[in-house]
Amino acid sequence: MGLQSFVRWLLPRADHFYDFLERQAAVAHQGALALARFGTAEMGSAQEVCDAVQALEHEGDKIVHEMEEALAKTFVTPLDREDLQKLSMELDDILDLTNATARVALLYGVETPSEASKRLSQILIDATKLLADVLPALRKHRYAELMDVAREVRKL
């Protein structure tokens, strides 16, 4: 047992921070999927897409608030509290920008997305899927896997 493993064993468990991040990544992915349904038969209108993305954005904000409350109540966190907060805010930004995209489409009366918009939506789906799939590796301290996926996301 290495020193880091021993220290982790001694410290109190605060695994709920990983839960917050994993939930945020899942909601960001759901938001990307909702946005991509714009112009399709299953959810065609800009209003329907905007409403769906807005609901997910509110869910994401709720998770951010839960994380902030937990950070305020916890003395020892599994990662630096600044790192947890920054990652949480970055995941929230994904949903905020997805929501802004849906709202702008509604505001400007866009009825069908362009081919370029569809390609960008697919990139967003791919990136959020990668994030949602890899965040459980953070809980298991598989940092090399996280770095590999971070490179893939940057490529996208």
C-alpha cells in the first residue's frame, strides 16, 4: 500500500463530490442530445427544444448548488476544493452555452438547423459523451485515462 493509498484510507469518505460531477456530465450530455433533436421528427420545433434544454439547464444548476453547499460543509475533500469547483463550473458552462444556443435559435426564428449546426451538435454530443463516460475514472484515481480523454475532447 503506497502512501497516497494509506492517506486516502485514513481520511473520511467524501465520495458524493464524484456523484455531483458525474451527474453534471450526464445532464450536459442529455442537453447536447436535446439540442441535436432540433429539426427532427421526434422534437422538431425550436420552442420544444428550447424548453427541453432549459429544463436540463435548471437541473444542472441545481447540481451546482448542491456541490457548493457540500463544499461549504466539508472540511476534507477528495480533491482540492478549487479543482472540484472549477470542474463543476466548466461542466455547468456546457449546459449554459447549450441553453443559450437553443434560446438564440428560438429568438431568431430558426426553423431548421443548417448542416454546419448539425455537425457542431454532433461534436457536442461526442464530447459530452466522452466526459460522461470518463468521469467515473476520477473516483477510481485513473488519471491517465482522464488525460487521454481530455486530449480527445480537445481534438473535437
